[in-house]
Amino acid sequence: STIKSMAEFVESKGGKPSAAAFFEEVRALQVTKVFDHKIRLYAVLEALFGSSMDAKGLSDKSKLVDKFITNGSLETPDVLWAFDAYVEANKGWEASKRFPPVVKAVYDEEWCTEKGILSYYNDDEGEGQPGFDKAKAAAKPFLTWLAQDDGSDSDSGSDDDSD
């Protein structure tokens, strides 16, 4: 019912509520229903995306999502927990196709650190959490890319300079 209330609020604002207004709405629900910041982030993801999250949609709504991550001072494991829980809750969602770009968007938005993402999944820090195994398997291409990218911190345009 909490997620439904949040989703109805988003709909009432034409799908584009202001970050401040949405935050106030969600905060009021959080106070009455008593849940922590990582559950709040998961509920926000559900309210904003239903079962159709993708990287573009996440980037389009990054200001809204960012407000809940920064306000809750969420660290990498908590942020990834919320996204893993989303994967778990949306069984029909094509995680293997959609999750790697979503995790890349999470990384690009700087909601999670490179080291944090790699250790969360590769060292099984999220083991036993909802959706962890499925999310870890789905994120494999991104994790491989991130681990390879680890060694080359030069800026991405440097290889394109040769004529």
C-alpha cells in the first residue's frame, strides 16, 4: 500500500514530481509506516518504475533517486540492496538484459563506488539478501567491464586521438 501511495503521487504529478515534493510525500509515509532508508529507496524505485526500470529511465529520474540516496546517506551496499530487491520483486523483468546498464547508471551517477560494487558482488557481501544471486548473475558483464577498467584510469578520449 505504501508503494501504491507513492506511485499514485508520481502519477498525480504527471510522472514528474519535483524532488522536494516527492521527498516530502515519501518521508511522511516513512514516518507513519516506520521503515529504514534502504527500504525507502527500494519503495521509491518501485513507485517510479513499476516493473519497467531501465538505464535511460533511471538517468531521467536521477535527481529524484539521488535525493533519497544522499538524504539517507546510503552507502554502496545499501544502494545495491535496494536494486537487488527490485530485481527480486519483479520476476518478469528481464534482469539479464536490463540490469547491467542499470548498474552502470548507478555507477555513472556515483551512487556506488567501483570498489564497493566489485566487493559487494564478487566477495558476496550481499549473500542471502533478496535478489542478490539473480542480480549478481545479471550484472556479470558490467562487473567484468568494471574490473578490467580498474587498471586504466586514463580519460576515455585518449585512445581516439590518433589519426
